[in-house]
Amino acid sequence: MKRNVFLQSLGMGFLGGVLVLVAYHFSIKSPVIDYNNNYNSLANQELPIHKTESVTMVQNHRYIDMTQAAQRSVDAVVHVKTMTVRSNQMQANPFFDFFFGEQGRSQQSVPMRATGSGVIISADGFIVTNNHVIEKADKIEVTLNDKRTFEAKVIGADPGTDIALLKIESDQLPFLTYGNSDSAMVGEWILAVGNPFNLTSTVTAGIISAKARNINIINKRYGIESFIQTDAAVNPGNSGGALVNSLGELIGINTAIASQTGTFTGYSFAVPISIVKKVVADLIEFGEVQRAVLGVVISDINTQLANEFGLKVLDGVLVQQTEEGGSAQNAGIVSGDVITQIGAVETKTVAELQDHLSRFRPGQEISLTVNRKGKLIETKTTLQNRLGSVSTIKKTDVDKLLGAVFEPINKRDAKTLSVNGGLQIIDIEKGKLLNAGIRKGFIITFVNGIAVQDVAQLRTALQKNKNGGVYVEGIYPNGMRAYYAFGL
């Protein structure tokens, strides 16, 4: 009896389930998938949980096509090859020197070759690259993407930003237009174009990881670091190559990588085009970059400095010291002030301040906003050059002849070194002085017995030279005195 009741109940349950499925089938219309229309029919239906986007929508609104930027860039990025000739003298042998003298040692010229990249920025052949790519090179050769080769000459170089300007004799060349590195945003897609490991016309992609990055690699006086940091793969040979945005505009010059191995390990750094434009314009017009300085010793603010100086802010640039008679002191800025703005531009870090200041020339007036013990103060000042004047500096005939840039030493350094004055070499490149063995930092005190304290006196001393020989006396900052001789 109980068994018959169980079977009857089971049958009724099964029949009920079948009726429910039949009713659902006729009451709900299944969506139709059009496989020839990228799932648009399915995507346009209102479904209970979510709306499915089509592949077409993803391509049109989320995928950034970089192919045109790449095609435009590879033709404007060149392969830079340099050759530097160095003489290797046979190792000293006292017995050989006794019989033949040092002049008897054999010398062999050994060519040293290096490669890098460059970016054509004008149809008539101006090319931007890194200073370290062409520094001390005796010959520079440029190969275009169409395999044409040209010998390049150096228009000028700025070790303080690691930027150099070359020129080749040609016209109607493909070139990249300047973009706006200020408006570039962290997370934005970019391309790095160059010649890593001699692999010509190589394009890699990534995003901007950070801006205004200081990594302390430009160990030059008045050096400026405000790099664009990216995760695009950059390796040896990429130096001087292009960093471009999705429109194919030049927004930076690839310069360095952060690596323990010498090859790419995740981050690369580019000089922003905002700095490059100013350097290029100065090199073309003056032969030397017009560096405007505030005359301050500055630093980023951390908790320790904030406590030491009694600061209530961490954003801004701390002024630790002002130079006597410098632009900052003339503006009334004192030690302990925090520079928060140049004009309308915020300066939260030293890198940001240096970046914006690098766009001005000596003699230009700027406004500054400083935070002094919690009170905002606005002031104005006229920027000076590195020599303390407001005039522009042109590379002189003496600079070109000797291959160096000079600066008179101040009274404090003269007193420390026990000299009456002198002309210090603040930068040196290929030329008479470098070939004679003189190093950067050397302070010239006498030339052929004539005291030298400025460039005019140096020029006079060279002009009085009758026999073509030059005898230079001087001292290094560590106190070591040295003497050199060379011919003009």
C-alpha cells in the first residue's frame, strides 16, 4: 500500500517538472547570436545581470593603436655611430728608456667605437641626441632608417642636461614634431624608439611611470634632472632616441636606465621635451645654453628637515642657503624659506623647480611664492647667469679653441687655495686642453707667465704668444699644483 502511494507521488512530481520546463521554453525567447556581426545582437539586448560590450566597442574606445606613431617615428630616429682615437703608449721600461729615452717608445692609435641613437627635429638635418653618446668623439656618423649615411658635426652640447645637437647636410628629411611633456600624464601610453644593441629601428611600448624624477646621474655643476620615468624597454644603444606619445609627437629623449646589470630591468628615463627645446634653441642661437640660476642651495623636504627648520609643510623646495648678491637674495629670500611656486607653476620638488627654471634665460624676471613660517609671500627677481650677471653668455673663440668653458673663481676659493685669483675649467671637451692632459676643475692662474683671472686676460695672454707654444700654470681644487704645455 505504502509502495503504491510513493510511486504515485514520484510520478506526479516528474510530470510537474516537465510542465514547468515546457512553460519556461515557450515564455522566454532565447537571444540570437549573430556570429557575422561581432556579437552585436547579443550585446544590444538587455540581460538580467549585465550588458556585454562588443569587441568593436573595446577596439574603438579602449585600445590605443600605436602603429601610426611607430611608423612615423622610425623614419625620424637615426643610428649614431662614433669613433674616438686614443693613443696607447708602450708600457714604461727603465732599461729601454735609458738607451732610447721616452720618445723611443712606440705609440699605437687605437680607434674606439660606440653607438647610440638620435632624433631628427627638422627637415634640414638638425638632430638631437645625448651628450654622453657623442662626448669626446673624433668622428660622428649618422645612418638614417633608409640606410643613407652622413657625417655629422656637433653644433653644441650641454652636459648639464646630457643633450647635444648635431647637424647633417641634407634636406626634406622626415622629422618628429615637439609634443607637450607638461601635459603628459602618468599612466599614458608611450613608445621608445632607438637602436639597442645595434638592432636598428626598434620600437618598444610602455606607460609613463612617473614625472620629474631625479636619479642623481648628471654629476655636473648646474646639472638638471627632471626625467620622465617609463617602463618601456630601453637598453644600451637607445640613448638619444625618441620617447613619443600616441600621436607620434616627441615628448622626450631617452637617456638612462635604472639597472644593476647595465641592461633593462624595468625602468627607463627620458629628458622631457620642455627642457630639450630650450637647450636646442640656445645652442643654435648662442652656441651655449643660457642657464638662469637663483643662487641658492636647495633640497627636497623630509620629516627631518621639517623638524630642523620648524616647517609645517612637506611640499615645496627648502632654501638652505642663499648666495651673496644672487637672484634669490635680491628677492628677499632667506634660509628656511620654502619655494612653492614659480609664477603660477607649483614646485613641490627640486626636480620640478629645476625643470621650470631651466626654461628661462638670464635677465628675465620671474615671480616667486615662498612659504615663510606658514605665511605665503610673493616676490619678484631678475635671474642671473652663472657668472652673477644678467646678460646672456656666448661661447667665445677662446672656448672653442681650447675646448673648455671657464669661470672666474670667487674670493673664498682663492683664499682657501692661497692664490690671487684664477680661471676655473667648469666643463671640458675635445680640444687643446684635454689633449694636454688637463682635467675638469683645473684653475688656470698663469699663461706664459701672465696672470689670468678672467677670459679677457686669457685671450690677451694667448694673443701675446709669438712662438705658438703655451705654458699653463695652475692648481686643482684639492690643492695640487700642475703645469702643462701645448702648441696652438
